Amino acid sequence: MEKIKELYLKYKEIINYIIFGGLTTIVNFVVYFISAKLLVIDEVISNIIAWFISVLFAYITNKIFVFESKKSGFKDIIIEMTSFFLARVLSGICCDIGTFALMIKVFNINDAIAKIVTQIMVIIMNYLLSKLVIFRKTKDKEEYKESGKNS
């Protein structure tokens, strides 16, 4: 049991990213189903609602559980959240739509294979953008104060 705990702590960020990514997918499907089937909202509008709510869910869980962002204050949270949403739009356009279309229309790759490949690309791109840009760890004065160091 100690070895499992040690492995979890070593790969905590990636494991949590996978877990909450799976939950985000579930949120997307549930919201879509409720909107489209139960509330009888147009499928495209339901998909947009599902995307928005699932990205909001992903932002909150990534902020708290995956990257453990310490940013607070209205302005900092709005900037962080906007960056997160823009990154998701970017990965959606570049990988999910652009690369998918290129693979099936130009290279005549089977759509199921193209979808799997592009979703892997989206996951990797979203993780890297989140880790290196949106939730990057910075040493500012507050973090120095919290750690007991003087700046």
C-alpha cells in the first residue's frame, strides 16, 4: 500500500489530470443529454452548453486538484479562467477540428482513427498549455511570504 501511495504522490498531477479529464467527459455527456433529450434544446445549442459547462468544470478541478493554483483575487482568477477557456478553444480549433479535417479530407484517414489521434493531441495540448502557461508555478512575493522567506 505504501508503494501505491508513493507512486501516486510521484505522479499525482498526471493521475489527477486523467481522473478529472474523465469526469469532465462525463459532465459533457450528461449536460448534453439533459439539454438535448430531456429539455429538448437544439442539439448544436446543447453541445455548446455542454462544452461550456464541462470546460468550467475542468477549470475548477484543474485549478484546485490538478495544478493546485494559489491565484486568488477577482482579477487574477478572471485572467486565469479566460486563459483556460482560450486554450480550450485553441486546442479545439487546431486539433479537434483542423487536424481532424486534414486527416480525413486530405489524407483519407478513417474518421474513427482520426478522432482517436486528434483527441490524444487535444489532451496533450491542453495539459501542456495548462501546466506551462495557465497554471504555471511562479515565485511571487506572496509565495515567498507563505514559505517564510523574505524578498
